[in-house]
Amino acid sequence: MRRFHADDRGALALLTVLLLPLVLIVLLGVLELGAVRVVAERARIAADLATVTAVNDQDEGELARTGSLRPSADADHVARDHFALNLAPLSGSLAATPEAIAAAADVAVYPQGGAVDQRTGRTYVGPTVRLAAELPVNTPFFAALLARPVTVIQLLSASSAR
């Protein structure tokens, strides 16, 4: 019996077999979380580009008449269109189409400074376009672990004309 306890051959193989599934689960979870963070950052950039484009689409008549910067009347449509366009490269990772996400986004246009955003409570100094959206991202590995198959990321972007 003493000889059985003194012999530790195969202990490392047994330990590896027992811990390998745990290590793989942690590794795949970290990779999935990293992929979600990359998609979230690219979506934030898409939202920023959409609001910058929309706020820079100025009402030329107002600019010529008064010299004041004011977003055009269709600035909310411009923001949605560009948001959907910029989300298109991420469509493989999203649980909804870029067009549906952009259509559901809350876009607000504040044509002059001093306006208070009802959603955030911020006071904007100049003309501003604000976009808030929920981005549903597919997370298949999390679903395999009996977690949520879709992770929703909140996006908020605001751009002001200067």
C-alpha cells in the first residue's frame, strides 16, 4: 500500500485532464468578451460618425440668411442613415439588422445652443445632434454556457456644431 502512494506517475496527466475543460471555458469566455468589446467600440465609432455627419449637414439657407449654424431639417434621417451604413460591417455580429437598430435609435436634434437634453440632462452649448441606441450583439458561447445568447450594449453619442 505504501508503494501505491509513493508512485505519482500519471498525476500530471490526470490533473491536466481535469483542469483542461475549465481552462478552455475561461479562455473561450475571455475571447467572447473581447469580441463583444471590439464590436461595442466599433459601434460607438459608428454612432459618433453618424452624429458628426448629421450635425455638419447644415441648413444652408439659415447660414446664408443669419450666419448661424443650424442642422438641416432632415438631420435625424441623416444620422440614422449614416448609423446604419456604419454598422453594416458589424452585421455578422449583431442580433438585428443595422437598419432596424438605426430605426429604433433615439435621435434628437437641438437646432440652437442652450437646449437641455431630456434623456441625459445635459445642456448643449451649440446646435447638437444626439443619438442613443441599443446594440444587440450575438454571444453564442455565452448562450452555450446557459447565459444570454444576446448581449445588449447601450450607445450614446452627441456632436455639436462649432
